[in-house]
Amino acid sequence: MTQAVPAVPDLVDPTSHLDPGMDEVWAGLRRDDPVHWHPGTADTPGFWVVTRHADVSAILRDPARFTSEKGNVLATMLHGGDSGAGRMLAVTDGPRHKELRTVLMSAFSPRALAGVAQRVRSTTRRLLEEALERGKVDFAQDIASHIPLATICDLLAVPEADRDYILTLTKSALASDYANQDSGEDRLARGELLLYFHDLTRQRRANPGDDVISLLATRKVGGELLHEDDIVLNCYSLIMGGDETSRLSMIGAVHAMIQRPDQWRALKSGDVTMASAGEEVLRWTTPTMHFGRVATEDVELHGRTIAEGDLVTLWFNAANRDEGVFDDPYRFDLGRSPNKHLTLGYGPHFCLGAHLGRVEITAMLDGLRTFVAEVEQVGDERHIYSNFLSGMSSLPVALTPQRGPTPWEE
């Protein structure tokens, strides 16, 4: 008997994504309506909703027919596009994207990040040791918020005194702790971040160092030095992307292991590798729910016509639960292999900081299994409100220190 497709809620409304029934909605769309038309409003256009893993992957690797240069998230796509199009790596295609990515990859390659990776492990250990001394902490705010931000701020050489301010702005720019967030608060936060990086860019142009901002300020793209605005936009993109995915993944990992003690035991015993555990954390949490593209020509997909100029949204949280790709996709399995998740993207826009994100997440998992015997949730978690990001802003826990060697060390 054919199953009915659950009603699709307003995907622009952040509260829709906190409904536990969304798993059934995504499953129904994957099964029966994999290219779904989401109606617009009097003020915003409608858009296509793509949910199957194979289709999301295919569109991500086809920038000729599906461009990022008219915005890549609903917040900008529904309101006329992204002002950084053609200048910011995330919303640039073609030769310029390749040249700009080549410049940045020199700072984000595994070899270039070897020293950074060691600092990540040291920072993680210090934060966990401090948390264990206190006993009860908010894992989200006291631990996870500090690791990725400290790392990306190190790469950008953001002064230590400014980092709490930067963290506050990044949290406000794309998500909120409150359902009734002031609609202008996110725009204000983004504006303040841009102004901040304008100041840093001017400083580095005058006195370059060995940081990423100095790299952008002194290297040529297309035979010319980057315009100051281009540098600022890419700094904004790096600080946002470098913070959110790792932070929300770490929080989601701890919450998932609290709810599934068998997976905590698997981590502690060494029955799973750090690599497989990190990949499953990325798949399970999927902090970035969607990216968007705009069709540059008419495209037929599953009997639907995506017309030139149509907005297309690619839902990673749906693709990462695709039954055709993942065995038992609604099971959190730290030993899962293979694990072809799309959390870090695919194709030419594959996440620039993928290696760094994996280093941060596995450092946290390794720190937990080494220094923490038990994790207990001691208060209600608080979810963020966003149609772009998924995760928690608060997770109160009690941590019990490990006494003696862990099972995997014995």
C-alpha cells in the first residue's frame, strides 16, 4: 500500500525544523516527491526542495547548470541574492572560484595545518581538564564554543581580546536561541562582522604577517590583488564556516552518546576508530541543513522541470538519511562504514576547512574517551532556531573524570 506523503511545513520558518516529525517529512519526500515545489509568499519566491543523496550530489558537482552566484542559503536567495556573489569563495563559480580556492588551500592543506592540529589537541585537553575540575558545565558554551573559534581566529590572527565578541556575532548571524528573534538582529550581526574584518584587512595590508588575512591581502587572483571588500567577504565566510560546523557537531555528538550509552561504550572501549566516529558525528548531526543553487537553464529531474532562474535548495539533513545510501540511517553508529555523507559538501565547493573540522571533532572525541569516564545530562538542552543550521546552544552536563587507563589503553 502506498504511504501518504506527510504535509510539508514552511521550510523557511525556523520552528518547522525543530518538529520531531520532520524525519517522516524528509523520508516521504525522498520516497515520493524527491523534487518538491515549495510555494512562495507575497514577498518571496517559491523554490525546489531536493532530498535524495544522488540528486544533491549531482547538482553540487554541476555548477554550469546550477550556479551558486545568486546566493547559496535561503536567507539571501529569497531576497534577491548574495552581495558577495563572484567575490566570496562560497558564492563564486568558474575560473575565479578555482583561482581563489587555490590561494586559500595553501593555508588549509593538511601540511599547512600540522601545527594548528597540535594546538587544537592541546586546547581541547585544557578545556576538558578545566571542565572536569568543575564537574558540571554547559558543554556547548564552556567547551565546544571555544575550540573551533579559537582555531579559526588563530588562522586569521584575530586578537585574543576580540574573540568573545566575534563568537557572539557568529551565533547571531545565522541562528537564534529564541523563536521570536528580531528579524534585523541577524543582519546587524553580519554587518558588524564585516566592519570588523574591514579594520583587520587594512591593518594587514599595511603590516602583513603569516596569517590567512595577510595571505589574501598580498596574493594576486586573476593577475590583481584582491579588493578589500573581497578579502572581508572571504574572512566572514571563513569565520562562519570554521566555527559553526565543528561546534554544533561536537555538541550533537555528546548529546547523541548520552542518549545512546552503547555508542559511548564503543568509543571508550576503542571498538571504533576515531576516523569512523568523526564521520558518523558529521553525518548524524548535519549542522548545515541546506545549500542553495539557481538553475542557469531548464533541467528535467524526476519528471519535474526546473526552469532557468528557479531557486533550488539541497537538503543535506535529508540526503544524509537516504535509505538507498545508508544502512539503517536513523541509527547513530560510530563504527559506520562506508559513510558517504554530504555534511562537508561535494564537488567544487567541497568544504575548504574539511580537514580542520575533522581534526577538531576527532580531538574532542579522543579527549572525551581519554579523560572522561561518564557524561550525564543535568539540564534541558536548548536548540537553536534556524532554517540553515541545526544544533544546540546549551547542553548542561556533569563530567566524571577517568581514573586509571581507559579500556582501549589497557
